[in-house]
Amino acid sequence: MKRKKKQLTILVVQQEDYERERMVKVLAKGNAVVHSARDGREGLEMVSDFTPDILVTDTALNKLNGLELIRKARLEQPKIKVVVAFGPYSPKALVQAVELGVDSFIRLPADSTKLREAVMKCARDIALARRMAQADYSLRQLLNFFPGPAILVDDLNVTYMNRRMAEFLGYEDFEAMSKVDLGLEDFIVQLNEEKYTGQPNEWIKAIINDPLDRDHVLHIENPRHPDAKANAFAVTFNQFPGSELRLFTLQDVSGLEDELTHLEDEASTDPLTKALNRRSFLRMLGLAVVSGQPFSLIMFDIDHFKAVNDTYGHDVGDSVLREISQLVRDNVRENDTLARWGGEEFMILSIKSDMKRSKRVAERLRKSVAEFSFTNVPKQITTSFGVAIHDIGESSEELVKRADEALYEAKETGRNKVVAG
């Protein structure tokens, strides 16, 4: 019969009656159920019947020796803790016991204190394992209520997918998917702009090791619609403090990606800088407002740009605009959108970005521009930035006004700085 309660169960296997009874008496004083057997064969039968948490066994047993008992007990119950009680010193037997992963050793006749200490060490390990298993179960149950696809990754290994993710891939849950030895990598078609190679950990490494802290997009085929275009998912992650455990969340951005493609097909870019033009940017900004996703606007312009045109000519000024646009693209995420707002003014739309990250991005861009050597411009060129986070219910016009006011404050208070609105 299988035991369902969590009370600790100990099995003592010892062929000497006096020693066996004494060990049982010592261990029975604790809050545990203690069984005993007089030989290895009987001990193995009791492992099957009572599924003990801890096995305390001699190496020298009749009918089935202690080492063989440990091997077979581990096959029956892989997580069983083992304390070896040994009499005459036998280096070979002890080495074999170590190779079997025995948890503790005591000498016979057993000292009561040392016996209790050895068993208590096993009991603490069991209690910790049970708490961790319960925490893991609770976390998985919680993720199944999560509204979007979510994946748990320990180091570089996927340990769980919530039901929403598994169902998208055509399975009832993660356990059903695991039985057929399939992973997310078997369904990924594209990682950002590159075709996916199918390596299990490649997408995880690309995301967590990205030095620019960008959002990444996974294109994942839907097995229920194999002939349809793969769905696009924006992927972000959070790391649990003090561990290698990370929670990856996926958001279907297929509609937004299709709209981006449509905008590009309509010649939506500024011909000089190749950034999105103002008209197309406003359409995208409107989509972002109604999407319900958090996002930010970063507005910036070039300090004293008129002096650049007046001193070096408009051709040089155009070159500066082109170079600064490329410099920005090299220092933001692929799904951040750069637009030329007008003249020397630019906008960056950053999806799923809070104020802390947006200010960090703006500061990185400001510094990059100040340190850059622009073609045919011997002096330093600087930029000023205004940052604003979209508030729920706020219109695109109101958001642009706040970003513009923050930029104005940056210019009025010295230029070459970042101001949050």
C-alpha cells in the first residue's frame, strides 16, 4: 500500500536482533513511523510496501546483502535517503556505498546520539525537498492562471510551460508535450530577423545575453494551422532573485507586426534618414495607444543644428541627420521605432518600456552622440531628450505634448541632457 501522509517513515534493516530492536527504540522516540526487517530480502519487500523515506541498513545482511538492497531500493524509490550502519571495517564495501550515493554512515554498535543525528540530517533534507516541491507546484498552478503564454527556465533549460503556451502548441499541458519529447525549439521558425537553427537553448541564450537589453521576437508556428503564417511573440523575462530561475512571458504581436509591414510597403520612411516619417509614426502611435501595452516616447533634437548648416553647409547637415539616425538604430532594440518628427527633431516609440529603462536608453543615446565623430564636422555635436511614459486613457496628442515639454525643458536648462516629463 502507498502512504499518502507526510509523516516521516524509517526502515531499519539489521540482522542482529538486539541491535535492530535498540535502533528502532531510539528512532521511535521521534515523530516518525519506524519499521524493521531482519534480512535484505524482507527489507526490500518492506521498501515496496511502505515506501520509507529513510533506509537505515547494515552492509552485511543475509539473503540479500546491504549494498544490493540499496541498489534495488533506489530503483523502487529513487529519492529514498540511506544511512549505512557498518560493523567490521571493510574499505571496499564503504567505497561501493559511497558510489551508491549513501547519505550518511555510522558505526556499529550504533551510538544513539550519532544515529539520531544521521537520521535527522536526512529528515531535514527531505523536509527541504518537500517544501521546494510544494513551492514549485504552487508556482506552476499560478502560471496556469496567467492570461498569456509563460515559460519557466532554470539556467538554460525549460522546466515548465503554462497551459496557455502548451495549448497554442497543440497540447493539453506541458506534461503531455514532454511525453512526446518536444520542446519550444521544435516550433520556432524565426528569432528576430534570423531563421532559427533548432538548437534547444539558442533562443534563451540570445535573450538573456543581449547586451542592449532589447525585447526579442519569436516567430512560432501554430500546429493547428500549419499552412498559416507563424505567429510573432514579443518575449521578455524576469529573473528570480538569488537563482538561475527565469520567467519568460510572451505576447502575441502578430497584428502589430503585420501593420508594421503594411506601413513599410506604403513607403512610410523618411527618404533622407530612413527613419519612419511623421505621418506613418502617428498611425503607429495610435495603434500603441489602443493596444493597452505600456510604452514610452523619447523625443530628441540636435542642439544648435542651424549653426551646423550655416557653418558647414546643408550637405553636411544632411549627413549628420543620416549618421545620427543610424547611430540611434544601432543603440536601441529592434522593435523600438525611430521616426523623423520634423527638421532635426526625432521620436522613438518604445513598447513595453517603463521610465527607468527609457531614461537609461535616452542617456545612452545622448552619450553616444556626444562621443561620435560626425563626417566633416570637427566640433562636438550634442542632443537634448524629453521622455514620457504613456498613461492609461491618455491620447497620443497629450503624450506627444508631454514629451515635447520635457524636451523644451532640457534645451532651456543647458542642452545635452535628458529630462523626464
